[in-house]
Amino acid sequence: MRAAVVSRYGGPEVLELRDVPVPQPGPGQILVRVRSIGLNFADIFGRLGVYPDTPDPPFIPGLEFSGDVAAVAPDVTKFKGRERVMGYCRLGSHAEYVALNSQFATPIPSSMTYEQGAAFLAAGLSAHHGIVRLANLRKGERFLIHAAAGGVGLAAVQIAREIGAEIFATAGTDEKLRVAREYGADHLINYNNADFAQEIRRITNGGGVDVVMDSVGGDVYKKSWQLLEKMGRYVLYGVSSVTGKGAISRIRAAAAFASMRPLLPYSLISANKGIFGFNLGTLAGKETYFAEAAREILLLYNAGTLKPVVGRVFVFDDIVGAHTCLQTRQSIGKVVVNVAV
Ligand SMILES: NC(=O)c1ccc[n+]([C@@H]2O[C@H](COP(=O)([O-])OP(=O)(O)OC[C@H]3O[C@@H](n4cnc5c(N)ncnc54)[C@H](OP(=O)(O)O)[C@@H]3O)[C@@H](O)[C@H]2O)c1
């Protein structure tokens, strides 16, 4: 089969399309013929070698996909074979076939295309986990979402809209903000034209926000933490500010982490606010969580309140272009790569 292999840690150009053996499903696993890949920032961090648990190259990255079940291990009862599925794995979906724990795949609704299926789970689960499970965002609360036109960002805007929150969205271009508005954002802030913290103070007459979802970190974290009101909840789920256009920028990374001063747990009591982190890349052992959360976001999909947002679509031969698009902030919604049509 063909697979996009990380040949060494680095920029998008280190991805090489190679012929490799089709993986065999082990106990509890299914083999899926991949139709579409949903790209995630985690794929970029994996390629850059940032995560401590990233394997040494060469390896096949990719945590999200849609496709058809091609084989089923004898002990698997959830699938019989041939079902249309979307799934979530730690690595390996940048390929024509992927083998994964059957518990981390779920059938695609008949109304969803393969491209939409590949764009749904990671963004939906992340936004749902941050907003619903952790922050417990309530109707009428002020909600700040950074990178609001990204994959997770647009899912978060839709979920917060459904809850009835007042949504403050930041993004780097007016075009991105226009899309965030389309999905329900109330206040649009292009951080290249204005200081987002000052804008929020202005709009709220010197107030702040109740919940923040921040995947950027660094200076954005510092300012957003200051904006958090009493009883506020902060969800930090990424530090994309450490990346540049190509390989990892150690100077950027050092600056980003230096601006995020450690918090003393007891200081949160008098500050009267809280902070959460999560990493859905490490779901091993959390099969029940996945089943429940996937069911909940599919209910939102069926109700028409959470739609997968497919942005740019690439062919597998242009996997380098797809990674470049996401890493260089050109994407709106999800970047999808069609492996087979
Ligand atoms: N912890 C978890 O389990 C989890 C799960 C999913 C995603 N995440 C995190 O959530 C974030 C969004 O993921 P995603 O896959 O949905 O990506 P995305 O938001 O679709 O794309 C990334 C966006 O982040 C913004 N950004 C800010 N600083 C950036 C930088 N230095 N380099 C590149 N982009 C930058 C850009 O939007 P603007 O132009 O508007 O700034 C860019 O378009 C990532 O940080 C990712 O690691 C975490």
C-alpha cells in the first residue's frame, strides 16, 4: 500500500510517499481502507518530533480518517466488515490502510460523506470535551475562542452557539472571521489589526470572559488568563505558537514557554478561577470515554447543530501541500486529504 512516511523530523517536505506492507489487524483491531484523512495540528507536531512519545522516524503519522472496514480481528464484535467508519488512532492514518482498536472507530451517518467523516471526530471531540465536559459553559456566559476558524475552532463556535453563550472569536484574517461569524460567533477580532485583549475590554466595558479555549499559548495565554473573570474556566489544549513555517522554531518555543509562567495551585483559590488541560492524542484505555463522547457529538450532528467543516481538499500525492496549508495558517475549517475516492 502507499503511505506518507515521516522520513526524518522536520517541515512538510520530510513526508515521503512510499510503498509499505499493509498492516495486519491484531487482537481487538479492525483494518480500514482509508478514503479520506482529516489533518490535525497533532500530525504536524508528530512530524516535527515535538511530542515526547513520538516514535523515531521513519513512521506513518495520522490520527484521523474515514474509510471502509476491510478486515476484522476474530475477537471483534463491533464490526462485521464493509461498514463506512470514521476513526481516531494515535498514528498511521496517512496511508491506504490503517489498523486500529475497533473501539476508536464509529459508523459514519449515511448523510455524511467520507470527507465530512474525516473532518468530524477530532474537532468535535476536542471542542465538546473542552466546552461541555471541562468548562461546563452556560447560556449567557462570555466565551473566548482563539483560532476560531480552525478545525477545533469552528466546532467550538457551533457548540457554544448551541449552548447560548456570547462568543468572542479571534483569528488572523478577516476571511477567517467571516466564516466564524457564519457558524455563530458574535464578536470578531482580527489579532493582526487590534490587540484582542483591549478589544474585549472595550466591548465588555472593562469586563472579561467566563471561559477561554486556547490552543495557541505563549503571549495569547498570558493575556487571555488576565481576561478571565471570577469563577472563570480556562482550557489550554495546545501551544501552536511554538511552530513556525517549517521545522520547529526553538527560539519561538523558548519564548512561548517563558511567557507562560507556572501557576501555584493555591493561587487559584484566591484568584477564583480554574485551568484545565487535555490531550485527546492519548486516548488508549479511554474506550468508554470515546464511545460516550462520540455518541454525544453525533447527537449534535443529527440535530443539525454541529456540522463538519471541510475546508481545502488535497489529493494524497500532495500530502506535503496539505501539511503546509495547515502549518502556515492558510486553512479554514479542516484540511482533508483524499486517499481513495
Ligand atoms: N489537546 C488536544 O487533545 C487537542 C486536540 C485537537 C487540537 N488541539 C490543538 O488545537 C489547535 C488547533 O488544532 P486544529 O487541528 O484544529 O488546527 P487549526 O486550528 O485548524 O489550525 C491551526 C490554526 O491555529 C492558528 N495558529 C496560531 N498560532 C499558530 C502558529 N504559530 N502556527 C500555525 N497556526 C497557528 C492559526 O489560525 P489563525 O490564523 O486564526 O491564528 C491556524 O490556522 C492546535 O494547537 C492543536 O494542537 C489539541
